[in-house]
Amino acid sequence: MLPEATLDQARQVLATLDARGESLATAESCTGGLIAAALTAIAGSSSVVMAGFVTYSNTAKVAMVGVQEATLAAHGAVSDPVARQMAEGALARAGVDVALSCTGVAGPGGGSADKPVGLVFIARARRGAPTIVERHVFPGDRAAVRAATVAAALRLAVD
Amino acid sequence: MLPEATLDQARQVLATLDARGESLATAESCTGGLIAAALTAIAGSSSVVMAGFVTYSNTAKVAMVGVQEATLAAHGAVSDPVARQMAEGALARAGVDVALSCTGVAGPGGGSADKPVGLVFIARARRGAPTIVERHVFPGDRAAVRAATVAAALRLAVD
């Protein structure tokens, strides 16, 4: 159901986190569960993956991972501070060691001059460390943007 | 990233729910986000899909969708009543019209005489209607069991 390269990457992330004794959660918007799905495709992932929040609507972002209404109003859902709040909210609410988040314009609709199709913010929150947020503009169609987001998030997980 | 047959099925679910003006959420254990990922692979899914709960650990099942500790203790995570509580919890917490859930033994480990690999409970909760729970024993490996679960859940969404 998922490409072998993605599964290989997921295997490496799980092995690294497992060796560190760390647990993981996700908070996904544009990928809609695909990061969690890639990780849980691997047998034994339950020792690392605890929970995932698919916060597709703005309401879900606020209710499920504590994104601030004011941040959504000021910056929009596809923004650095929303990605940061999603990751930090998932970390706190799931009680894990590492949380990954993403929010972006997967397309084909929804793009603008400011926020083109392919724009994705990916964040990693980690207990006791500063949160990292990456900004990407990925080429290709909806499936390509989502696949590139999964790959970048999995890289960031163990970076 | 996902097979065309799954995407076709997701398209039909979204079209049906959209025509009815209904919103959807998911609560996934053994599929780990793959049902939500399949639905959100389709452009325009944000008019129907609001949220997804990937409740991989028992702690997440309790905290995120309100599964009762006593039910987990009495029946185990892979059981009819847990699938039911996951769907009904997702319906209530996401404030949607329809919620899908699943909990199962995707394998290759974790099976027992009572609960073999491939055993999956899938539930659909719907505002103002009785919740439906299906019991399946799917053949094949982990990927096959997860793919069959996604297909059965999408069928149940609009049944």
C-alpha cells in the first residue's frame, strides 16, 4: 500500500527511536494521516508510535493539539507558527518524546501568490530541545507533495 | 502513494457524504492513519473530513476518544466494544456526522488462538443511528490486513 522507499525510511526512524527509548506522536494536516500510516506499516511500531492527530480542519487543530485561534487568524493554517504549535501540542498531549507535524497546500486548489501549491511547513518538537520548523515548496501534484512531506518529516524525526 | 482502487473508493465515499452534507472523522488503531490518509488523498476532501484520531496505544484510546479502561481490561483492545467506543468517541469529540473506527491484529506478531492475526473489528457511528460493528478475519500479511481494513471501513462509511 506504501512504496518500499518510504517503508525503509520508516524502519530506520523506528529503529533509531527504539534504540534511544523514545516514543513518537504525529500531528498532520496536509498528509492526513500518511506519516502515521507509514510508520505503523512496520511490524513492532507500537513500541515507538503512541498516537497521531489528523487535524484537518482548523477546529480540529485548536481542539486536538491546542493551536491558538489567534495564531490561525494572524498567520493562517499553513504557517511556521501553526506547524510549531501542532508539534508542541502533540508532544504535550500525547506525552511522548518526539512529535512531528505538517501543514501545507497539497493542491491542486488552495494555492495563492503568498502560499503556492507545494508550500509545506514541517516541525519536530522534542522533549527538552528547541522545536525545529522547516519550510519547503515541493514540486508535483497532490500525491507528490504529500509523499515529499512524509519523506521530509521522517528525515526530521531523527535528524 | 496509495492504490488507484482505494482512491476510487475514497472518492465515492467523499462524493456520497458531500451530497448528504455530512462530515466525517476516523479513529484508527491497526491501520494507523491509513483510512484518513486514503480519504485525504482526494482533492476537496476537506469539505467532508474534519479530523482523525490515531489511537495506537491503549493510553491514546482512553485519552483521545474516551475508550473505557474497564472495557479494555475486560475485552482487550481488539474487541467489538472497543471498536464501538472508538467510533462513538470520535463522533462526539470531533462533532461530526459519521465516524469510522478499527482495531485489529495486523500481524505478523500479536496473534493468539482467540484473536488471530487478521482479526479486525470495524465500527461506524452515525449521529442519530445505531452504531454498526463488523468482525472480520482478513487473510494475508500486515499490508494486506491493513489494506482490507481500509476497504471494509470505506464500504461501511456509506453502507
